[in-house]
Amino acid sequence: MQMDMELFHELLVEIEQIPATDIHTHIRADLPAAPNLSEIVLCPYIRAELETAGVSAEVFEIEEIKKRVLEASKHFGKIENTTSFWCLTHILRDLYGLTEEPHEADMESLSKAVEQTAQNPEWASNVLEKANVSNVFLVCDWRSRIPEMSRPFVPTLRIDSLINEAHNPKTMDTLTEVTEQSVYDANELRKAIARLFESAKEAGAVAATVSVEPGTDFVPSDRNEADRVLSLMLLSQKINRDDRKMIRSYVMDQVLKACADHKMPLQLMLGVRQLREDNKRIAAYEPGMMAMYADLFARHDGVKFDVFSASEQFNHELAVIARLYPNVYASGYWWYQMFPERIRSMVRERVQMLPMTKSCGFFSDARCVEWLYSRAKLARWEITYALTEMVEQHYIEEGPAVRTARCYLQENPARIYGLSAD
């Protein structure tokens, strides 16, 4: 069935007018724009595709930026079919005036253009205005002080190592340094985590964020058992797998208690596994993992869980969980799912299964505002595409379709994360 493009563009015009909130980026508040062309055209998404197409890693290690970009651009023809290249092309066309797809001959003029815009203090604001993005969440590692920032930038507290490396004595040492609270027993560990979150809240953090591998599990924790494991850690004695699970579960329970106390949602990122041999990360899934998380969600029903999926294998299970638990939301299209086919599928399923209040629709994962711009364009196009199909098939009317998009892009992030209007 051929899509009604007139209807698509009619809906797109309305959806493009909705101010969006980007709920997850790696942008720096003090350096939101790309400082040079390499940060745009050789970002991790493009580099990964060039490397798997056979481009030598040595190309990306060339010290001189312009030469590095020039050498890499010779291979752009190998990836001009990908969504990442589509995003790159829109960055260079819409923001820097390139009239065709980028080629080797364009690199010199583009380098000068990016260097000039990087010196413009208004550039980042101009890009966000063009993207119609009003709030941008920045991940801030728990081991460092959250830097001062103001809207549109909003901090979130990234706690991966606090959870995943809870069994490592170095993690407890770092927690002591950051919070100035000694950690010799479970009660002191509880106090340190509470202090960490209190400081984060004072610094403006609106959520905590953690990425957890599929094989990681959590159980109801026990303070006495946590005391026992901490004693073993302090004595540098070997701890087994069950001990690791217990201390990890205790830390997670205390993190979630702190989230509840400070009304901070937890962004839970699932579906990626790091390979031991070459440090690559793949989409991964293990049967039963969502049942384990459902138990966690039920035990901590005072916490809002905003779950991001990088693996197609548990998208449906996540939608079912979000349908059953009022405190669970299914948002964004993480990592290997940030492609048109996957985004359309996820949006369709969520629109069909969940109230329009249960999902946030934009998550760029960008490292600079230029890539945020292109990812915002991609998200809006694919949300519009999915909704247009459903309107054509008479599953939803145009009015509710636009209201759904408004919830996904603007209203749900504001409500879930407690964003006040600025």
C-alpha cells in the first residue's frame, strides 16, 4: 500500500512545530557544538560504519584533523546508503549549506565553516532552535562533580560503575571520596548513596541513568548479607558470584530508595553486551530478564523507570511491562535501534499498546548539537511515518495522532522528569 504523502507532510508540519526534549545525550555543557569537522563527519556512528567497510583504523589516528577527515572522506561512497550517512548529509546541508552529498572535495570548505561556527557563542542555541529542541539532558558521571549548567541543558546522574562494579573495593573508595562518607558497612553505604543523590539533586539532576548488561540480575537485598560481603571486600578476600549479586542488589535498592526520596526517575538502559576480546558492544538479550525486572519495578513502585531498549528481541516484552506497571515507561530508540525500520516498529507497537502518556519519543545519544539536530529530524520523520500509516489504516484519527506526538516529544518528558516551564 502506497503511503499518502500529502497526509504525511500535513502531519509532519504539525509535528515539527512541537518543541521536543532530548532525554539522553553525551553533550558537554561547556562545549555543546563540534569544535572541528572531525567531530561531525567521523563521529562514532560514522567511524564504526567506515571501519566495518574496511577502512583502516590508522586513518582515524592521523593527528592532523584536516588530513584525517580528507583521508576518511575518500571512503564515504561505501556508506552513503546508511541512516547515519543520511543524518550526516542533513547536518552538512541544513546547517552548513552543502548542496549535495559530502565528498572529498568539500572537506576544506566544510572544515573552515565548522571552525567558524565553533567560535560563535550563539551557534549551539541556533542549532537547537532550528531543531526545535527546548531541553537537552546531559549525562554526568557520578564520580565527578556535576558542572554548573542552565536551560536548555539539564543534568542526569550516570551511575553505571556504581551498580555494575559494586563488588569492586575501588568503587567503594571512590564513593567515599565523592561523598566524604566512609563505607565500612551497609548502613554507611546507604548513607553515602543518599548523600550522592542529595548532592546531585542540589546540582539540578532530574534523573539517574544506568546501562545494565543482559546477564546482570537483581534480587531483594539483605542488609546483613551486604555487611558480610563488604567485610570480605575490605579484607581483600575473594567474593563469589552470589556475593557480587547481593552487594549489587543492595546498592541498586539503595539507589532506588534515593530516587524515590528525591523524585528522580531511573533511566534504565538495556540490551547491550560488551565483548571481552575486542571491547565491541553488541545488541543482546536473555530470556527471563524482563520477568526479573518486573519484580524490581514492583518492589520499587514509588520510582519511575524510563526504560531504553537497544535490542529488538525484548521490545514487545518491554511494551507489555509498560502496559502492566504504572511506574514503567518505554522510551526512545537506543543505539542499534536508531534506524527507520526499528523506530517505526517501536512507535507503532507503543501507540497500539500503550496510553499516549507512557513513552518519550526523542533520545539522540548525541555528542554535539549538530548530531542532535539530525537525530531530531530522524525521530520526527519516523514518528510521523508510523502515525500516518495508522491514520491511513483507520486505527487513529489525525487529531489523536498529533496529540500522541505532542505527548511523546514534549508533554511526557516534562511530566515524567518534573521539568518546570522556563
